[in-house]
Amino acid sequence: MDEYSQGWKDFFGNWPGDMPRRGVLVTSFDEQILFTGFLTSASFLLIERRAPDSVGGRMVMLPYDKISALKVTEVVKLKAFRAIGFEGALTHE
């Protein structure tokens, strides 16, 4: 597994406890998937959609290397991000 994929695997595997397990996953297929929960494995992330997609798919199994970004949709305190290694200050601090 490359460093990029390992980073996503580590993030989802160590999801901050203070952060709700939902958001929007952006994939390398230019798809944005609103999710309400997830499971991790050695090679894949299994995400649960809030509503089925146009063909009825409610869950998506995605290899870590196909994740492009994560959009956080909840208000999350900065300490949750600092707990997983983020550093520095934001403008509203």
C-alpha cells in the first residue's frame, strides 16, 4: 500500500472519537458520496450512504487509493483534529 492510501487507512482506522462518523467522501471517480457511517478493512473502506443512489446502492466498498478527499459536514472542535496530528492555527482561533 502506498503512503497516500496508508494515510487514508490510518485516518479512518483512527477516526477521532469527538467527530461524528459522517461526512462527504470525494472519490477519484469525481463522485461525492454523503455517508452516515463506515467500516474499515486492510484494503477497503465500506461506507453507508444516507439514501440509496440512482441504482439503489446503499453501501460502497472503496479501495483507499480511490479516496480523493473528505468533506467534514459537522461542526468539529479543533482538538479532534489535533489528536490525529494536525498542527497550527486557523484564522478564527
